[in-house]
Amino acid sequence: MTYEGHGGRDVSAAAGAVVAALRELAARRPGELTLLDGFPDAELDGWPVEVPEAVRVVLRALGGVTAGRQRYAFGPSGHPRVRSASEDATWALTPRGDVLTGTGAGTADWGPVLSLAHVDEYAFTVEAPGFVPWLDDLVRRLAGGTPHDDAGGAAAPPFAIAAVPSIEAAEGPDAELAAIVGAGHSLLDVADLRDLPGYPCAISWEPYFTYDGGTADTSGSDVDYRFAGGGRVLLLESDVSGDFLGRPVRRHRVPDDAAATAVSGLRSLARRFPRLVTLADGTADAELDRWPVPVPPDVRTVLRAVGEVRVAGMPALRLMPGEPWQRVDPALDRMIRGDGGAYWPLARVGRAPRSVSLAHVRIDPATGQWGYVVSVPGGADALREEPELVLLAESLPALLLNVVHVVEEAVRRASATGADPASLVTAATRWFTPNTGEPWTMPVPVEEWAGSPDPLRAGAAAFPPGSHAADLRDSPVPTDLCFYRAESWRWHRTLDRLHFLGGGQVVVAVAETDG
């Protein structure tokens, strides 16, 4: 393996040259630089990551270097960011773990090398393509008196790239990148390190959660970063916990044939795993024509085939009318029919009076289209006091596709681990009930959308001052929407009605007026 820009030398030969240069520098500046003892091969063999020969050339000779207050220790650090996985592990090169290197199996060198800025814990810089060239650059910096340190204020890297949503990469034209990121995730971004413009190279990126004042609880959110594809990409995942979303996300595209694909998937699961999935017969077109709501073609594709979906560990989805719980209490009905349209109940979730939720599909009153699937508190008092909901899916077919994926993943994991698939389904579908730990979409006072060119946002801005609105079109699925957690929604306010614009794409909460 050779390195462009490092003389084209074999990496092991380059490693030997770097060690010699560092020893010479330490000999000339004994009061400033100290070399740490190296490691015998027997110890390197016991490390939880693969140590290729070029890296061994360095580590047999030295275990690190100290320069003033800065310490580079190449042995095991125990830092929580260090991962030891078979394919894409990372290894800390400083005790604090602010300089990391990838250790992909089967490579001639460790790499790439990533540094984290202390002034911004989410600022990442790729310092070098591998451990040996990074160490070479470190020697040059030490010789010039400018080692990596934690003082901040260093010059910005001369090169930069932007991370992109992993779903964009998964659905894009680059087959190699798509294979590395897999299906992608709405809160996961990817930085492509395969062909950087140069080093050091900054990665332009920011988390999806908010980290300024007035958020619900910023202390729980974090960023998980890891190499993938043998160090060819860096994955940056926002772990949003008890916090609002701070920027729009990219969602998976719902396929045009979602209805037919969902029906086919459900039938296959019911046939292969009858104890886990059962389906009820669908409804004839003549009966669908008599329903009190319009039934568009994509929904008919589902309802002709399936009348009910029962999955062990998940609330039953009742797609046809007839259950007593589908007759919603008038007080709750008034609160969730604020848009003058209609909705279709799908599931009654939970048993305790204060924790029951109603999952339903919103129906756009202007077009008759079945829109977003949401779940709201099933009691009027609970919704009035704490107005909230959870977005379950962008449509009924999309919800059923999600169910198919959840069951398939549960079956796969159960087969591999011996776990109960029903318990895995339960763990994966807690989002049927609002406010269960999913990221919170940020509600804003409707006045902020005055003059918006977007028709739905402009429609929301027409509601009385003090109303709050949230746009679910750029939120992940699932996502929680808790109006009462917004700082601008005063704690003593109560809800009058929810309005679902565009079939649930934008939701407006109108507060009760005093007197």
C-alpha cells in the first residue's frame, strides 16, 4: 500500500522512517519530548483490534509521545468512544479520545484519523488517511512547534466536505456508498471519506437535536460517530433523547406500490408465521362505497385484501368499522375534528384510562385523501391538559409496510438469538403511544409563519394568536409532537382543538380562551 503525497513509499518502510524521525527529534529536544515505551508482539496480539504490520513497526518501537501538556498514548485507553468490532473498530490515539483512528480488518494501516474539536464537540476533522501518515504529520508539527492541542483557536482546516443524510446516500446513484450505509436512517448522516480533496479536511455537519436555550431537556441527547466500510465513510448519528428536533430530516421515500407491497408482505408473514401474524378478510368494493368517508384507490387496495391485522406484541389494527371503541367519545371527537374533516380509527392502544391512545388516519377534507397516521391520547381530559400526538406513518399503506419490516426484523433477530419475537415486536412499536421517547418535533407560535409562501404554513398562520403549529413533513417517522413542552406554550394553557391541515402534514393546536 502506498500513500500519495508521502513519497509513494511502502507503508511499512514509511512507518520505519517516521519512527527514526521521531527518535531523532526527541534526542535533539530531550526536555520537550518524551517517547513512551513500545509493546511486544505478544501484547499487540491480545488487543481487541487487528494491528497490521506497518502499525506494528511503530508500536514495537514506541507506545506514544508527550509534548508539553499534550500526550499521545497509542495503547488501550479504555475511552468510551473506542469500539472494538470485527469490521469497523476505532482506536484512540490520545487518552481523552479526541483523536481516533479507524482499524478496519484486513487493511495495511490503521486509518483514517479523526480529530474532535474541544471548542465544538460535534466538529470533526479528518487529519490523515492513515495512522502512519498522521504520525508523519505529527512529527512535522512537533518539529515546527505546533502539535495538536486543546487550546482551540487553531486555523480552520484548508479543506472541507459536507455530510449528507444517509437516506439520500442509500437512495442515490452511488452503489458502493449505498451498500455501505444500507437503508439509512432519518437521524443518521454520512461523510464520504473515499476521495477527500486533501488533509486535514473538516466535515461540515450539525446534530439534528437542538442545543440552545428553551429546549425540553438537552442533557440526554448525544452524537454517535463511527467508521463504516473499512474506514471509507464516517457515520454521524443524532441520538435525540428528551429534546426537540433542531433541523429538518430526510425520510425514506414511500414507494408508489406501497399498498400492494404491504398486502403481499402481510400475507407472506401470515402464511409463514401464523402464530405471530393473523389477518382478517377484506371488504368488497360495494361495501366500501357505503362507508361514511371516501376510500381512494390506494386505500382500497389494502381494504379489499385485509380487514384487520393482528401481530403478537403489537396493538391490533382494525381497518374496517364495527368495534365499539371506534365510536369516539364526543368530547374527544370535537377536539380532533377541528379541521372539519374526518378520520378513521385504526387501534385502541393501552388499557389504563389515563394511558389509552387512539391511532387513526387523518382524511383531508378538501381532497378526501387518506393522509398521515397519528396517535393521540384517547381521553378528552388527557388531551386537553397535555396536547400531544405521535406521527406513526405518512399513510395507511406506509404504516403497514413498517409493520412488515418490524415483524421481519423481529423474526430475524429471534432466529439468531432465541428471543421471543413478540417481545421484540413490542419493543419496536412503543411509538403507538404518544410521548414514548421519540424525538420531539418543535412547535412554534403560528405568528412565526405569517407571510409564509407555503400554503399549509400560511393556513396555520391564520389561526388565532397564541395558537401553535408544527410541520410534520420534515420530521422523522415516528416522531412525538408535544405542544405543551414548548416554552412558548404556557403550562397553565389547555387545548381547545387540534386542526390537521393537508391530511395531518401540519398540525395546529388552538388553546382554550379565558372566560
